[in-house]
Amino acid sequence: MIYDPARANPLHGNPLKTRDDIAKAVMDLFKPLLPYFSEGGARVRLSATGAHFDRAAADLEGFARPLWGIVPLAAGGYDFPHWELYRRGLANGTDPSHPEYWGDVSRTDQRQVELAAIGFAIAMVPQFIWEPLNEAQKKRIAAYLISARDKEFVDNNWKFFRVLIDLGLTRAGIDFDRSLTEKYLDEVEAFRLGEGWYRDGPVKRADHYVPFALHFYALIYSVIAKHDAKRAAAYRERAHVFARDIRHWFGPDGAALAFGRSQTYRFACGGIWGALAFAGVEALPWSEIKGYYMRHIRWWSELPIAERDGVLSIGYGYPNLMMSESYNSAGSPYWALKFFLPLALSADHPFWAAEETDAPEFVDPVPLKEAGMVAMHTPGNTVILSSGQSHDKMLGANEKYSKFVYSTRYGFNIELNDRHFVAASFDGLLGLSDDGVHFRMRETLEEALIAGDKLYSRWKPWGDVTVETWLLPANPWHIRLHRIVTQRPLQTSEGGFAIPRADFNVDIAEQSQGQAVWHGQTDSSAIFDLSPAFRRNGTAISAIANSNLIHAKTLVPQLRGEIATGTTVLATAAVALPKADFGADLLQNPPKCPDIQELEQLFRNEGIAVPVFGD
């Protein structure tokens, strides 16, 4: 039988229109895991791939993460027939004398992450996972949870894992040092940026951990921790404000913005909409919230996100280890089940009772000041210009955080060969090389500013090379202006959007001095040189396979040229659209090159430091 990528997706064929459809999705995602549970039920090992933590912790991850969907399913009145398996696994995994023991918990241990799901389960559905246990089992489990929550957690969204463990201990009637709970809840406040945004710890980035972790856990806390009305009100208010910004990270087809790390968690990105419902926060009309929620899961239902046996793969739009992080084990993708939180609500809740509506139309660019971004809504897509954030300690960090532009429709490419300059795609980036082999891109920044709907950054690819970049929306185009001051001659390559590539080389390329265009089977992508002094050469390349998050094969239009020592100004206009919206007149009327002096004046008068990039 020929591999059918659609049928490898457990969501395939589910209309995903109703609460019952969403409940079915949980069970369809869980069932492929059953053959991989160990005899004692405590471990779930899905493949031979590894993460930086030990196998026991990875096996716990495979056991615990499905609970994010199973628990709300059961809390909402649906039948889950495998509770005995989970009770057996929980009892054995926390028993030091059992061969499936999960191992002792140390400081900043992956076990602390996964035990949060168990705390959540005990807090929400103790009648299924806690109360049927005998007293000896309860004592061992409580001791194990306390041993985890008494250690230090990583200084980021992990702080909420202690809080979630504590919610479970509280529901179980177990005594513990509650001052540690308060300590972490207080420390999370230091991550706040304003307008509902957070940093994910003492770092210069704000990614999907803001919606699917920090707000997600805070909203769960606001519902379960009934003793803490003051914090609950604050968390709800922040989420109410944040929703009006984060909706600009979703495309009209339901796709979320591919930006930052942990993309393998997939539809966890849509968890923010379910968490708003769970906490009763009508930040937008329920019909609009439900539309964002349901469109998102339907988008994922059409992609080959699982292996042949229906187990979710490491990857994004398809199985792909190239885009993963060192902390991604085979069980990691099941954080996606955080999406299913609103199943805990009754069928007559306003969220479920509402009729879906489309997202509003946004004609003008939308500044997202705290994140240093500007959103543009184009046909079939949401385009995000980014001043640049900072994460230089992981695979693909430059591409995940520092591109000039990101897209819900096209995703982004990761460079898979850092010693092959001419093969690099540089979609949404300017690549620089001093030897024609190795290359540098925008990485960490020296400065990031926003002025209205325009962005500025200053970055140094080498110690003796400084680049200033201005980004301007010109819907559906966007403009990039670079002033490069270099003490060495450089080769440059700058890429437009990466679009899907068809088989049999049927896509059509146009390349000439100053421009390159790819006409694919579904989309077209163009890049134009607006530089004031000279024209770069247009080049249409096929990117290295499996480098894009969404599409295994992509096409990228580029501009290439050499610059001399001294100061050079490069200006670029880029656009990509579905073919039906890519009219011939679009290429006849590209934007004009902006005046660099006017931009400098604008940023002197109105520019403010991007909050997420500040100290």
C-alpha cells in the first residue's frame, strides 16, 4: 500500500465542527499510543530518538503529556476507558522498588515538567486517577511529587510547573510548604512586559510560550485556585488584553505563526483560545474565539503530522528532526493535547454554544509593540515583520527568532549546511559571506526600536561589520532597508518567502538583474531590488529538502551581489501570495525605495526601545 500522508494523521476525516468532534480527536490521538505503554503502565517509549535528558524522563513524558487532553475529556463527562492503566503507571513510576520507577528528581529536571500534568489531573479529576488508589500508593505518589516541587525549577515558564503540582497536592489533601508556591507566583511577575505580554524568563524573546504556557497555566490557576481571587482576576484581565494582540499570530485558514522554538508542539499554539474559554474570559466575542480555535485544529487535520502508525512525529508540518531542539523526545509532541482544555466545559457553555465566525479583516498594519513586531493581513496569510529577538543557544536559533519576516502560510526554512553559501535559502534574511563558503545572518542584536508600524535593528555579523535594518509594511509587500558598514568585501544573498515546490520541475522561475520570481503551483513569491546605487542579480533557487517547517520542498527567490569595503545601502521589496491573488500588475508596481534620512528622523523622534529586547 502506498503511504497516504493524510491517513497517517489521526485527525484526518474528522470534520472538527462540534464538541463531540473535538472529544473524538482526543481519543483518536491517544489510541495509537496504547501499544507502546510498558507492562507496568509507567513508561511510553515511541522511538529510538533521544533528548538531552535520560530515557526514564523521556518515557515519563510519553506517559504524562496525553493527560493534557485526557483530563478535560473526562472532566467534561466523556468516557476514557484506560484510567486503570494510568493509575497503575502512576503507582509504579513513583515506586523506587519497581523496575519502571521514573528515577529520583533533581534540580531543573525534565520530570518536573511532566509531573505538572499529573498535578493537573489530580486537581481536576481525582475520582479517576487518585481516589481509587490504596493508601500506600497515595503516600508514595505524594512523596514523589513533593520531592519534585521542593527542587529549583528553570527560571522561566517552568515556575508554573511547581504551581500545578501544588494544585494537585492541595486537591489530594497533602500538606506541603505553600510559601514556595507563592514565591514562584511572585517571581513570574518579573517576566511581564505590558499589554498581557511576558518574556519567557530573563531573556530577550517572547514566543509561543507566552500563549501556550504562561497564559495557559495562569488561566488554569485562576479556575482551580479558588482561594486566590486577587491573582485570578489579574490573570484573567491580562489574558483579556493579550487576546487582542495574539490573534494577529493566526492566519485566516487557522494556521498559527511559525516563530520561535518548540514548533513540534503543533496545535498547543491554539491552546490560548481554549484556555480563555476554560477561564470564562470573553476577550473577544465567543463566536470569534471559537472560530480561531476550530480553524486551528482543522488546519492541522490536513497535514501529515504523524508516523504511519498514527503516532505524532517530531516535526511541524511533516516528520522532520532538522527543526527540533535537544529537549524534544519522541513523546514531546503530545504537549499538543493542551489544545483540548475547553472539553472540560459543559456543552451549554457559551463557547460551545456559539456559532463560529471568521476573523475580522485588518486593512492597516498592526504594531505589536511588546514583541517588536508588525502584523500585516494579506490574502490567505498573516505576515509578521520582526525587529529581531535573541536566542543564540540552540539549533536554528537565528532562523527561529531573527528573520526579518515570518508567515502563517509559508513557515520558514532552517539552514541545513552552514558551509555552502550558494545553497542557503536565506528566506526572510540577509546572508553575508567573506569567503563564499561560510556565512553569517542576523543573530543577536545591539539595538531594536519600533516607531508606529516601522521597525529598526542594529546587528554585527562580525566585529568589524555593522548592519542597520529598517522594516516597513507596504501591504501586500514589505520593504527591507539595510545600511552595511564593513571593513572587508562581502558577498550577499537575500531571500523572499519560501513557497511549496511541485514535482517534475513544473514551477516557473523568472530571474534577471534586480528581481526574481517563482510561480509555483499554488503560490507565487517575488523579490525586487530597490537599492539606490546598484542592482543585485535575481536568482530563483530550490531550497535544500526538509529545511522548511511546513513543506518538505520549497522555492525561494533571491537577490545576490557583492559589496566593497565601506558603506553600502541595500533596499529590498518582497511579496508572496496565493496564485489567484498574484496579479500581473503586482510586479509592475513594486514599492519605492524609502528615504533613509527620513527614516532616521522618524526613529529619532518617535522610536522607542522594543520592550522584549530591553534589559
